[in-house]
Amino acid sequence: MERLAAGRCRSKSTGKSVCAEFEENMRNAEKYARVHSVSEQERYAKYYNADTKDKSFQLGEQVVVLKKDSTHKPFARWKQGKILRVRSPYSYDVELAG
């Protein structure tokens, strides 16, 4: 690399400034990461959804809910409850017993 008077470096092999090369490399890396993350997300969703079953509940129906006992993740218990309100196809308000 040779140093220019303005304090910028130029690559002898390409003639581009190092900053321009760096910016181009970063844009290429960002593009690759975006494409890769989209394809991986689709793959994860495909495998996750392969074993899932569609579930829905009606008002008043008895259900069981895994309810945390404390802020520590390992401490949770199954509680019985009843559907009070359907918020959306997969979201419900549940009244827990006792």
C-alpha cells in the first residue's frame, strides 16, 4: 500500500482506497448474513411446525397451564384453569383455580 498525501491508503493491487474496500466487504457480508438468516429461519420454522398440532379452546373449557412458581425457570407447576376470553386464535385469558 502506498500512503497518499491526504493520509489515505490505497491498495496497490486494486487501486481502491482501503476504506472503500472495507465498506464494500461489509456490505457484502451484510447481504450474505441477511439472505442466510432468512433461509435458516424458514428451515427452523419448517422443522418446528412439522410436529405441531393446531389447538383451539372454547369459552368455559377446562385447561391446564404451566404456571411459574417463582422467578426461577425450573420452578413451575401445572395449574387447572378455565377459558374466560378468547383474544385471538392462539391467545386466551384463563382463570386459574385456587
